[in-house]
Amino acid sequence: MTKKQLEESVAYLKNKGFDQPEIGIVLGTGLGQLVHEIENPIEAHYNHIPFFPLATVEFHTGKLIYGTIEGKKVVVMQGRFHLYEGYDFLDVTYPIRVMHQLGIQKLFISNAAGAINLQFKKGDIMLIEDHINLQGGSPLAFRNVAEFGDRFADMSAPYDQEMCDKLVAIAKRERISMKQGVYVSVVGPQLETKAEYRMLNILGADAVGMSTVPEVIVANHLRLPIVAVSVLTDECDPDHLEPVNIQEIIEIAGKTEPKMIRLFKELIKEI
């Protein structure tokens, strides 16, 4: 990755009309409906943006959408990139760097995840308070990283406390039950064994997924405030583990999504 590549990606989007967005939003698996809330949308398909990776997962549509939500300019990633698709850490996080160069000042992230904490149920929303990186690498481990920011990025508080507190208050006001916990990121795409779920529980994880952490690391590298939520789509109970049904996971994400949209829209209004 070079600064010149980033500049070309950003120049293409600015020419399309992506003008100084304030908020970047990453939408997770089965969580694409927020795009219908965007007013005056301008779309850019990933395969048209210079140096952008291509989306390969069938339920990720693969486009950046610019417009306004609640009077604020936003740029929304409909479809993200994962290590399990064969991308590397630089690919997975490239869009975060592009959105930052476009001008975003805050980043909202969503994902679909499995509930490790057995007090949490499928259909719940969890605010991510902290995370564990089990993806075996870092998006900052490349030779010329110092050109883009400090090599040794601080991760003592990866999620913005002010936005987290606001989201908790909004959930209370809107009567949306929202859990809070630790998200662990694994490579995938296979799901976990019973022994692995037990291990993740011992490590202190409340939910498990295959995304988000690399994006959060890069956003911290860029000093970009982040708020992130997981929509819990399955329960990872090692003593009563059933074969995974991806279609059911997508359906549960779709049913829970309206609550997440309400939370994000209210937060956009308030910041």
C-alpha cells in the first residue's frame, strides 16, 4: 500500500461526489438495510474504485454509498472484506484508510457474531467494550507503516467512551435491550469446535466473529473514534451445540437489524 494508491482511490470518489463525509459506517453480514435510510445516495461499486479489493461473499453487495442520514454526511460500506476470503490485513482495512482520507471524523462498525456468554441470546445486540485479536496478525505489520502513523498504536481504549456512553443512553431511552461485552475475532471461515468455544469463554470473550478487529486497529492508528456493535445471531453453547445454519444466521441478523438502525440513527443525530 502506498500513499499514491490511497490518493487515487480518494480522487475517484471525490469526482463521484463524495464530499467531506463526517461519519463512516461499516455494515456486517446480513446488516445491509441501513442503506435505505440514506438520502440522496451516490454509489461507487468496489470493483470500480482504484486499488479497492473486490467483495467475494455472496451476501455482501460490495459498494460504498455516500449521502446523508439525520442531516449528517455519511459514507457507508455495504459489504466488508474478510481474511477468510483470501484477503490480507492491508486489503481488509484499506476502505477504513480511504474513508479517513475522505474526511470522516467518527467510525461506526457493525457485525454479526455468535454469543459465547450464555447469558446473551440470539437476537440480542451487544455493544463492544473491548476485543481480543486471535487472527494471527496485524494490519500495522508492514514495512512503511510509519508513513501512515505511529508504528506502535496505543490500544488501551480502542472504543470511544463518549460514543459508547451515548449509545447506552439511547438504548435505554428507546427501550432496546443492549448487552455490553468483549468481542473476539478469529480467522474462520469454519465455525468453532466445542473445545474452541470453551477456550474463548475462558479467555473472557462474550461474542465471537471473523471481522471488525483489524478495522478497529487501523482506526486507532488513524486516531479515529469508533463505536461498534455486534448483532448476536447464534448461541455458542458447547454443551448443546447444533450444526450451524448460515441461512438462519442471516435471518436473525435481518430481524434484529431495525433495532441497530434505530440506535445508529439516534447516535448520528446526537454527535
